[in-house]
Amino acid sequence: MATQYGINGTTAKGIAASVERAVSEGALAPGAALPPVRRLSDDLGVSPGTVATAYKELRQRGIVVTRGRGGTVVAPAPAVASRRPPKVPEGLRDLAGGHPDPLLLPGLVPPNRLSPGARSHRSTPRLARLEDAVREWLSLDGIPAEQVTFAHGALDLIGRLLSVELRPGDAVAMEDPGYHHLLDLVTALGLRSIPVAVDEEGVRPDALRGALRAGARALVCSPRAQNPYGGCFSVARRDALAEVLQEAPEVLVVENDHASAVADTPLWTLAAGGLHRWVHVRTVSKLLGADLRWAAAACDPVTLARHDGRLLLTSGWVSHLLQETVYGLLDDRGTRALLTRAQETYALRRSALQRELRDRGVEAHARSGMNVWVPVRDESAVVNGLRSYGWWVAAGARFRLASGPGVRITVAELEPADAARLASDFATVLGESEATYGG
């Protein structure tokens, strides 16, 4: 086994480096089993403790995971390699990417007023006018905005917070199905994901209570436009979740409102629920464009201090040039009108596809956002079947922990006139797939 996978070394660090090299070069693929500790120790002529230490280091760094009797395997998204989606085959209509419609994004024009180079960016990391604009933006949705901070996107901020708050091996309650980059991030940080089931109203209170009892020290969730399921909090659901979280005041609640201004549902935020530790994150990738790697967050004072303390020691601050660009767009009347049109357009396109699927007897979930989640028996059969009709959708495996299979369809650029054809093709493919199972 050791020879087969090229694992070598006589020390724990050497063995760990060998495994990491094999993973990064593709010799050990995600899910590949590593040799049992005793077998590898015999093969390499080292003690079992040396191999166990190597495996522990690899687990802490998010390269491998341990599955009880299933042994130690390469993580689904190891920290030394990126689990990127398959390349869209030529000639297919891409409905898999999760990206906004480029025609509903504003043009990016660099500001004509740049930050003076002599100013200390570390002492004034946030532009005051953008900070004020963010406070007003968040306060309109009932979010306590006394303490705000910025980051280079939501993943940057959430990753920094989790690395400060938690230690390798700690557990995080994660939506299931959920946003695949966040699932990958948790693994890369050496943390454990505890799946929390979602429905049309987002995180289910019973599932959250179970995750907290299982030892989750943080919760990452979306209050609306949940990706990929499309759920959104109702008032009752928000209140039920807040009640569960009151029983665990030490748990950090991370609320990722990634769609915000283009989500066609109101925000019922957990941040208004009197929680002890919380952060509400907003990014602008879906609103203003993916090249604007900027996010704002409101949070409790302790979370703010810990985040900004780590930020100061790493990147230091978010580019003032970037902040000027974001402020210029958020303050622009034309951009605000475009965001309103985008919100209406995404809602129209999403509801059109959901209606067409429903008319053909196909279950689909999409109460908000720009994606539709369709449960299926065989993801590969559906993805490949739709490919033969010229459509490219995302297999659900990248989004799932313990939930059932499905596919995600991004409707951001899908005109209602095309929804009927897609739904018809989907129903045909689904019928062929189910026939394979015997009906």
C-alpha cells in the first residue's frame, strides 16, 4: 500500500509531507484510503505512533479526514488542492456556475479620487463614508450596526473568524445541502462539519438543536437565498432558531447574507435575536460583480476585536481603492435602480422555471435567490442526460454532506421563454433515469 501510493518517510513530518505531495500531484485523489496505521508503520519501519502523529497533522491541516471504521481518507476538498467544478463542455448552455447575469451588473469604473499614500492605512483601515453607508444599509434591515468591519469577501471573513474562534477538530454546524466553498473551507481549516438539514425556510430548528448537542461551536447559515436550496427565514423560523441558540450562548453564529439587495425576500435576521456571539456578513459579488472582493460585517464587540486583530496581523486592511469603488457604486442612483431590476428579474426567472417543472410533476425548491434545487435519484444520470439536450447543470454532490442527491440549476441568465424547454427536457431525462431504476 505504501509503495502503491508513494508514501515514504521515517519521521512524522516526512510521512505527512509525502502524503501531501501525493495529494497535490493527484496520485492520491479525494476519497482515496490511506493505509491503516499499523500497516504503514510496518511498511516504513517506523513506530505506529509516528504514523499516527503524521495522520493527526494531516487531519489538522484539512488534507485527510477520519471516518471511524472507514479509516483515514483524503478529504473531499483537500487543503492542498482546489475542488473546482468541471469545465463546461463546448456548445452547452451553462446553468451550473451560480453567477449573476452580467447584464444586471454595473460597469466597474475606478474612482478618480485615490487615497493619499502617506496616510496610515493600518490606523484608518476603513473609509469613514463607506462605514457610514454600511451602517445605514444594515440598519434598514434591523441589524445592530454599531460595530462593523470589512474583509476581502465573505469567505475571507468567515475563514478568519473560524480560525480565530476554533481549533482543528472543533465542529461547525453547516447547512446541508449548503454552499460548497464554505463546506470546503471548513475542511481546509481542519474543522469538522456537522450537517444541519434545511427546508424552504432555511435551517431547521430540530436539526440545529441536534448539531449543538453534538458539540458544534459555530453555526454558518444563510437567512435568505440559501445556496443551493433557496430557503429563506420567516419570522417564525428566525424566532425558533434564536430560541435554540439562546441555549448555547458560547456558539458563534455566522449569518451569510450573500444575495442581500438582489434577494426578493425580506431579511429576518438572527442578529436581532439578542445573541451573545454573532456576525452578519454581506458581500457584493452577486450585486456588483465578482471582481469586487469586498464584504462588510456587523458583529458583537468581542467578534469585532478578534477579527480585526487577526486582520491587522495578516493583510492589514482592505484596499482603499477597492473601498472607494464600492462606495461609488453603492452611492450611485443608477446602480440602485439596476439592483432593483436585478432582484425582480431573478425572481421572475426562478419562479418561471419552478412553475414549468411543477407543471410536469417535477419537485423543485427555490423560494429565493438565483438557484433552483431539484431532488433526483441519480445525479450523474440527470447531468449527463441534460447534457445531451444542450444544458449543463451542477451535480449536487459538491453541496451535500448527508442530504439526498439533487442538481442545482442557476437561473440568473435563463429567460422565462427558455424555462419551458428546459423543464420539458428535464422531465424527459428524469423519466429515463427513473426507468433505469425500475420505475
